[in-house]
Amino acid sequence: MDLVARKKLDIFIEGHALARLEAELGRAGFKGWSVFAGIEGAGAHGAWRQTGIAEGDARLVIAIGAAEAADAVLAWLEAYFREYPGVVAVSDVGVMRGDRF
Amino acid sequence: MDLVARKKLDIFIEGHALARLEAELGRAGFKGWSVFAGIEGAGAHGAWRQTGIAEGDARLVIAIGAAEAADAVLAWLEAYFREYPGVVAVSDVGVMRGDRF
Amino acid sequence: MDLVARKKLDIFIEGHALARLEAELGRAGFKGWSVFAGIEGAGAHGAWRQTGIAEGDARLVIAIGAAEAADAVLAWLEAYFREYPGVVAVSDVGVMRGDRF
Amino acid sequence: MLDSILNAAGANLLAPAILFFALGALAGWAKSDLTIPDQAAKTLSLYLMLCIGFKGGAEARASGLSADLLATGALGLAFSFLAPFAAFAVLRAMGGLDRTTAAATAAHYGSVSVVTFAAGAEFLRASGVAFSGHMAAVLALMETPAILAALLIAGSGGGAASRTHRSALWREVLLNGAAVLLIGSFFVGLLSGAAGMERLSGFVGGAMFQGALCLFLLDMGLLAARRLAETRALRPGAIAFALAWPLLSAAAALLAARALGLSLGDMTLFAILAASASYIAVPAAMRMALPKADAGVYIPMSLAMTFPFNLVVGIPLYHGVAVLLAR
Amino acid sequence: MLDSILNAAGANLLAPAILFFALGALAGWAKSDLTIPDQAAKTLSLYLMLCIGFKGGAEARASGLSADLLATGALGLAFSFLAPFAAFAVLRAMGGLDRTTAAATAAHYGSVSVVTFAAGAEFLRASGVAFSGHMAAVLALMETPAILAALLIAGSGGGAASRTHRSALWREVLLNGAAVLLIGSFFVGLLSGAAGMERLSGFVGGAMFQGALCLFLLDMGLLAARRLAETRALRPGAIAFALAWPLLSAAAALLAARALGLSLGDMTLFAILAASASYIAVPAAMRMALPKADAGVYIPMSLAMTFPFNLVVGIPLYHGVAVLLAR
Amino acid sequence: MLDSILNAAGANLLAPAILFFALGALAGWAKSDLTIPDQAAKTLSLYLMLCIGFKGGAEARASGLSADLLATGALGLAFSFLAPFAAFAVLRAMGGLDRTTAAATAAHYGSVSVVTFAAGAEFLRASGVAFSGHMAAVLALMETPAILAALLIAGSGGGAASRTHRSALWREVLLNGAAVLLIGSFFVGLLSGAAGMERLSGFVGGAMFQGALCLFLLDMGLLAARRLAETRALRPGAIAFALAWPLLSAAAALLAARALGLSLGDMTLFAILAASASYIAVPAAMRMALPKADAGVYIPMSLAMTFPFNLVVGIPLYHGVAVLLAR
Ligand SMILES: Nc1ncnc2c1ncn2[C@@H]1O[C@H](COP(=O)(O)O)[C@@H](O)[C@H]1O
Ligand SMILES: Nc1ncnc2c1ncn2[C@@H]1O[C@H](COP(=O)(O)O)[C@@H](O)[C@H]1O
Ligand SMILES: Nc1ncnc2c1ncn2[C@@H]1O[C@H](COP(=O)(O)O)[C@@H](O)[C@H]1O
Ligand code: NA
Ligand code: NA
Ligand code: NA
């Protein structure tokens, strides 16, 4: 199995910013991403829990792509996180069909 | 803490293939996996969003196991992805109690 | 983009232990974590599926932090996993704003 | 006569269910963040199917399972199986769609929409027109044959799932949740009969059913508007098909139903079934069976064009024509 | 007499709720992809508990909280606490189950099933047999003691949670959501009385409750069939226990209830409670308290064998015997 | 007179909805694991909004859209927009809150709580006091202006979202789901009128609405207790504000409503709106617009203090004063 090296971003972000982040991912060159809903968490802005009415709308966005694309998104996130809660972690992954990322 | 090196697969796949993928994971030697439901995403086959009735049934399957087991599943996935949407990312992780993987 | 190296824990654990694990994460020095709900899975304790009434309450806890914090939590988990189902995987990630982890 | 048809059409436009659909469409178009939680929407659709099936079965029990059901059922099966061949021919002739996408789209139009049926039944009830309980069984019978037809049409060409992945397909096609729940509830209604109906009538009918339909149509409106906005430009041919096919299909259905001697209400419902397109069971089957077909074509066509068209224009129109034919 | 019992048993089989259970079981067995969204199922079970508790409280208020409640409550507590010891002895004697799994299984059979109770109450209502509102309180009281018994039985042996993890256990046991909602709703019904009942009667009873029960039982049927299919072969002993224990337990309960002088309806319900096994509260507690016990044993036993057995055979049978005893 | 007011207050305490709130609060306080699935809670809140809007619209249609609506609507808009300025001044004067957090908190108190309104309307219905359907429209109108006021107050200071992220803000503010559903359902009710009401009355009102309110308030009780427990110590000033502001605001509202000549029921409802604080729409907007504001302050204040206060004490109190004023 020949795997190609790519970057994987795990981005924890509030729901209201999702559309803007997705636009940014597209602009930066990501060809795909997946979004998951969290149920609780904690961070510098305190703890939250998705209970009852819509208080918690934390999202995990997983985006796999080229290093340059990742860099572009990280730059956008750096500015974004100066204002809003959230966290991003970058890791190395291998993928098949590298041209699709 | 002595951690043992294993492979972690993050597999994004449609719900209808889940049972077959799980059977394959078992055959390949994975002793465990976990499945999560996505809420939206985008890729080579376009964007989707889980709203209203059952349109989006994207799944994230996380499976941690030995390198050979991972190779076997990657081979299966390669054929599968030739026909169906989906993506897999491989990364290195450390686990405790390595014999359980 | 200057990224700082941190450890990422992917912890698969039953819902009833969540509060205790979160307390432990805090004690160990993690400044944040996120929790996701699984929908099915398999492992040494058999397969489960979240259907109907509340049988499956598997959680994925993602916690990013310093290596020492990770070690402390791994020690706690080692004892916990001797009694209860669950799995943890450790990986290396890069983060921005390293002081926040 | 024409007057009363137009009146009914006007009243249809002001029925809460239609207005909630419009509200959803407006909110979706304006990009409001209004959303119905997805599990609620799925539960609503299960509830609607349970109600339709159960009421149909109980009413069929009350009026006896007649030769009518057999005849109408056979007609429905034939329609669902044959329509995709015609639809495929038209779609290919119009150009613009590859073979696989055309086959998948044809399957949607051969199959049926449960909620269009429900809206049609409510329309008839509000107009005081009787129809047979067993039309719910006909609805259930028409869900699946179109999928089989599409598989035949697509053949083993480029777009179809390869052998290894087909094992699970037949189960999906024959035992899809919608068909099982519809047919199963029909039999529950049939077996439990009047006694069962007495216990459940306030659950499967009346204000609760109406209200659930409103909530579900609100969600459908949101979905249709969002789908339409996300759609990469559809070719004019596809749009024309989505609006003209229901008319053709309903016309053929009305003539066939008339020839069979169905009652006015049943004629209308059969035309509605023929005109409607699936957006739950068939897309799920196509993702599995014809993965290379373009969902960006068939979903907006059935969900965002044909569905609202039938809801607002089609139902009163088909009924109006049925009234003329039935004289 | 026998005639009317058999008639009631036959009618029970054709009640919509039972038929929907059968539909679910059939669909699950055939591996249809029909599923009730899990949050909907959880909400349904909360709704059923709220209704049962509230109606019980309101009816208890109407008829006065009598000495009967105290006596029946005490009997229920005793049954729930003592039954696990007997069940454990039998399970161990039959062999095949380790100590911890046997203790956990015994806890399930000492505790009760809310939905079996609901089905039994509907059966009585359909048969025109009265029962006391406070039986809902007895139901709530019987949820928890069996868990405590199992902890005593398992002792600090291999299977039990170690000291460090026990802190959270007592809260789970004593304040589990099911018990809190049942008892809490009972008190809400008691306090708000006739005025509250007048406002809510269409919500907690009638067609809506019936319908929710149908939907929930559909899900239970799916679940039971799937559980059964996923189960690694259960030993014959376990299967025998799952079908014979309810009979024994119901018999003992009927005799005790007769000795206490309970009414016919209350006798039947008490037997149903004794015969039923938990599949929500107790499994959750066991995952925490006895993590080494094998859930692959106790879940299929209580959910896929004892539950359907009571639903279809047990309820009319226990009632039939109660009728004979009550003469 | 006083007697009948106290009676109504007593009856309010024993209303099932209030008791279920208390049950939830108790269970949450005792850290029971009882929870309402989050999608169920969201669906319940959508359902309540749909009902309130629809009933309001249908009733407004029945009684004619009068000048009263215009006047009350204008008053509501003014209140919602101006109250935050006053609240901000008070909050800052009391000290302890930074500018941004004070502005965000003020927005919550200018806006309104749908469920408090629903509980108030049920209170009036139970007391046999009439009110206008168009108060639902006033409710919808009062949701949003307070958010705009808070943005003005906070200015472009440290806490506000920067330019780049503001694009999405206006949509969120003006097209938030709650407002769209409330206003939209009002128009659906208005357009479909008596015919629509006849079809839906058993869905939007009666036992089903009451029951949904009970279930939702159970969840609100759980939430309020958990929020209170998770809260890092609130300053006494914040607590005092959460309990005193509703009194002040209701008093001002009653005087204004009296001056405008509103009916007794409308006066009460308007006071309830003024006294209530938002905990759905405004927090969502603030997360976006004023991310540096501390949600650990405004959520517990509005949800865990002001909401229960209004529910238990406020509603009967404001009504009592309205009765005195209306004489
Ligand atoms: N160290 C972490 N590991 C995993 N998730 C985190 C971490 N820190 C923050 N998060 C997630 O990101 C959200 C916002 O983070 P913050 O801005 O730090 O409050 C939190 O509520 C968590 O869900
Ligand atoms: N680069 C990516 N990163 C994360 N998820 C992806 C990526 N590409 C695709 N996916 C997920 O996999 C699904 C199918 O991918 P595709 O076959 O590329 O359409 C998408 O809808 C996404 O949910
Ligand atoms: N190798 C694995 N990869 C991913 N998830 C796993 C793995 N093993 C176990 N899990 C998850 O952890 C849960 C408990 O594991 P176990 O104690 O092995 O039964 C399983 O039900 C899975 O959800
Ligand atoms: Na059709
Ligand atoms: Na029992
Ligand atoms: Na207010």
C-alpha cells in the first residue's frame, strides 16, 4: 500500500462559524472535510454540555489535505481564535489516492 | 508508561457499507473499532448535510490495530473506493496493552 | 505557522465514567477536552450498537495537552481499564498557542 | 363544477400544511437558521407512514378486501415498474444526463412520495371525497418496483455496483424501512380492525396527524429551498422534466384508473402516486446500487421541484381532471 | 369463565401494540433497515414513564392513599429485594454462569419492566378490569432494590467495581432517571389531582398513550430480534430460566397478593411486575457496578426472551390465573 | 379579590407544568442522571413556538387585526429596544461586570422567553381570563430588538466581533429560527383562519400542548439546576438583578399597558414578556456578536434565576397587580 503524506486538521469550533470555516477550507485548497457534533467539552472559555435546548453547538471539523492548504487555514484560524473559542490540532497522516487531497 | 506502536485508521464511509466494512475489519485482524455519525461534509462527490429526512448517513469508523491488519483493510478499501465515495487516513498512535490490538 | 508539539489522547470510554475521567483530566493538567457520542463499536467486551433505548453510551474523549499531563491520565486509565471496557490511543500533534494546552 | 374545483384549489393553498411548507421554503431561501432536528424529522416520517398504513388497513378491513385492491395493486405495480423505462427514454432523449444518472432519476419518478400521498388524502378529506383504505397498500406496493427497473436499465454498465458489493443490495431494496413499515402497519390495521381503530383513531388521524404533517412539511420546505440553493445549475431539460413528467404520468394514471373503474377518490390518489417522485427510499437505494449516478441531479429534481409542484398545483389539478373524467 | 379468558388472550394477540411488536420482531429478524431514531426511542420511554406515574398519582389521589398502597408497596419492595437471591441460587445451580454474571442476571429479574406493566394495564383496561392507581408507585418502588441485592450477592469478589469507582454508583442506583421520573410523576399526579388530570388526560392517556406504546413496542420488537441474532449461542439453561422464571415468580406473586387481599386487577399487575425483568435501569447499573458480568447473557435473556414471553403469553395467563384465584 | 388572586397563585403552584419544573429542578439538584434527549428538547421548543404563533394568528383572524395590535406591537418593540439601555446602566452601576458582559446580559433581559409566555397564557386560561391572540405576535416582535440594542451599547469596543466575522451576524439576528417560526406560524394561523384552526386545534392546544409544556418544563428544571450547580459563584449584585429586574420591568410594563388601555389579560401577558429574559435566541446571538462576554454570567441569571422566579412568583404576582390596576 503506497500512502502519500498529508496533513490532518482536527478543528474544534462553534457552530455559527462553520459556514465561514468551510468556505475558507475550500479557498485554501481542501477538497473535502467532515463535520461531527460534540456533546460536551471544556476549554479556556469554560465547560459546556449539549443538554436540553440548543446551548452547545460545538463542532469537530476533520480536514485532510496538503501542507500548504493546511498552512493557509491555520493562518485564518489564528486570527479567528483571537476572537472566538476553539482549538486546532495538526497531525501527519497517510492517504491513498493522494491526488484527491 | 510504555506505549506500543499501532496504526489508526480514520475511515469516512457511507452508512450502507458499514456492515461490510466491519466484517472486513474483523477478517483483517482488528479486534475493535468505533463508529461515529457525521453531520455534514464535502468531498469529490459533492457536499452533503444531515438535515431532515435520512439523506446524509456518513460514518467515521476509527479502528486501531496492527500494521498488517491495517494493510489488509487498506487493500479492501482501495477497491471499495473505486466505486463508492469515501476517504481513509492512516496515522501512527501509541496504545497501552498492545496485545489487545 | 509555528506549531508546538503536544500529545493527543483519543479515549473510548463508557458514559458512566465520563465525569470521573473529566475530573482526572483536569487534575492531570489538561486545560480542555471534547466529548463525542459513538453510535456503534466492537472490542474485547463484544460489540454494541446505539439503538432504541439507552444501551450504548460509548464516548470518545479527545484531549490535547502536554506530555506529562498525558502520562498522568494514562496511568489513571491503566488502572481504570483493568476493570472497565475502553481503549486509549496516543498520538503527536502540533498546536498553535501552545501555552493554552 | 369548475367553480368548486377552483375553490378546492384555493382552499388547498390556504391549508395549514401547505402554508407551513411555504414558510419552510421561505425560511430556507432566506437562509434562516431554523432547522428541525434530524431525528425528529425521521421520526415524523415514520409516524406518517405508520398512520397511513394503519388507517388504510383498518379501513380495508371495514370495507372488505375487494377485487378492487387486487386490480389497483396490479396496476400500481405495473406503473412503478414500467414508468422508469419511459422516463429513462425521455431523459436520455432530452440529452444532458449520462446513462447511469438517467436510470437513477427514472427510478425516483417510477416510485412514489409518501408525503405527497398524505397531502392528497388530506385534500380529499377536506373536500369531502371518499377514497379506499387499500390505496395505502397500493402506495406501499409502488415504492420498490421502480428500483428494480432502474437496475435492469443501468445493467452492468459503468455506473452499477460491482458484484462484491451487491449482496447487501437486495435486502436494501426489498426490505427498506419505508416499505416494511407501510406494509406492516397496513397488516396491523387489517388484523386489529375496528377494535384497534377505536383505540388508536386519535393517534393515527385527526389533529395529531394533521399537525405532524404540518411540521414535516415545514421541514420539507426548508430542505427543498436549501437543496435548490446548493444545486449546481440544473440543465433546463431536467427542470422541464421535473415539472412536465408529473402531468404526463398523472394523465396516463387517470386514464388507466378510469378504465379500471376506480372511484373518484381512488382515481385522484392513483394519479397523485403516479405523479409523485420518491426522495427517501430510492435515493438510499441508488447510493448503494448506482453510486456513479449524480445525486446532485435526482435529489433537487424530485425534492425541490416535483414535490412542491405536486403539492401546490398537482393535487388539485389531478383531482379536477378526475372529476371531469368521472362524470 | 375459561372462555372469556381465552377470548381476552386472543384479543390481546390482535391488539395493535402486540402486532406492532410482532412487526418489529419480523423486520428485525429479516434484517430490514427499519430503525426508530434512538433519541425518539428514549423520549418515548420517558413519555411512557411520565404518563404511568402521573396517572397513577392522580388516581391514587382520587381514591385516597389507602393502607393498600403501604401493604402492596412493602410487598413489592420485599419481592424486588428477595427475588434476586432466589434467582441467583437457581442460576448457579443450573450451572454455566459465573458468579458475577449470575448476580447481574438475578438483579434484572428482581427488578421490573415499565413497558410490560404498561401493556398489562392496557390489557386490563381493554378487558374492563379495574386496578389501583397506586400500582404505578409499586412499579417505581420495585425498580431499585434488586440492584442492591445483586451488589450484596456479588460481594467484593472478582466482578465488582473496585472501591475507587464506587463513589458514583450509589447515585446511579438510587437516582436513576427511570425511578426518579416514575416516582416524581406519581407525586405530580398526586399533588395536582383532578384539576391536573383534567388538563392532561388527553396527553397521558387515550389514543396518544396507546400510539406511543405501539411505536415503542415496534422498536422493542426490532431490538429484541436484533439482540437475539447478535447473541452468541445462549446455553439452554439460560433460555429455560428466561421462560420458566416468570411463571414461578408470577405464581408466587399471585399467592402473596391473594393473601394480602388485593383486588383482581392489582393481583394481575403485581404478578406482571414480578414476572417482568428490567432492560433499562438495571443494565445501566450493572455496567457500572459489575463490569465483569457478561451483558451478552443478561440482555438477550431479559429483552429478547422474557419480555416477549410476558407480552404475548404471560399477561393473559397471569390474569387468567388471578381470575381463578380471586373467585 | 385578594382571595381569588391568592387562590390562583396557589393553583398555579399545583399546576402540573409547575410541578414538573420543580421535579426537574429537584432531580438536577440531586444529580440524577435523568435527561431529556437534546433533539427532543429542541423539537419540543419548536412545537411550542409553532403552537403559540399559530393559535395567535388564528385568534387574531377571528377577532380582527385591530389598532390594538399596532399599538401593543409598537410598545413591545420600544420596550425590547430600550430596556437593554436601562438594564445596562443598572448592571454597570452595580459594578462587577465588564462592559461587554453587561451589554450581553442586558440583551437577554430586553428580549423575551417563549416558555414563560406559554406558562403565563396557561395561567390565564386556567383562571378564565381572556387575552388577545395577537399577543403572540408581540412576543415575536420583542425577541430581536434587544440584540440590536446590545450591539449598539457594546459598540466596537474590545468585546464585539470584528468586521470580518460580522457578515453572518445580521442574518442570525434577524432570521433566527425562533423569530421566524413564531412570526411565520402567526401568519399561517392568520391565513388559514377558522378552517385551519378547526383542523389543528387538537394539535396546537388542549392536552397535547399542556403535556408538551410539562415535558419541556421538566427539562428546563433539570437545566436550571445543573446550570446553577456548574456556575462559579455569581456576585450578589447579579443575583439581585436577576430577581429585582423582572419586578421593575413588569411594573413599568403594567403602567404602560394600562395607559394604552389594554385588556386585563393582555396587560398581564405584556408584563410577563417584559419581565422575562431570553435563554435561546439571545445567547446564540451573543456567542457570535459579543464572544468576549461571559456566558457563565448571563446564562445562569436568565435561565436559573429569572426564569423560575417568573414561573413561580412572577406570573401570579403580575396578574394580581394587573387586576388591581384594571379596576
Ligand atoms: N485541549 C483540548 N483538547 C480537546 N478539545 C479542546 C481542548 N481545548 C479546547 N477544546 C475544545 O474547544 C472548545 C473551545 O475551546 P476554548 O476556546 O479553549 O474554550 C472547548 O469547549 C472544547 O470542546
Ligand atoms: N479531505 C477530506 N478530509 C476529511 N473528510 C473528507 C475528505 N474528503 C472526503 N471526506 C469525507 O468523505 C466523504 C466522501 O468523500 P468523497 O468520496 O471524496 O466525496 C465526504 O463527504 C467527506 O465527509
Ligand atoms: N481497536 C479499537 N479501535 C477503535 N475503537 C476501539 C478499539 N477497541 C475498542 N474500541 C472501542 O472501545 C470500546 C470498549 O473496548 P473493549 O474494552 O475492548 O471492549 C469498544 O466497544 C469500541 O467502541
Ligand atoms: Na411516481
Ligand atoms: Na421482576
Ligand atoms: Na424581557
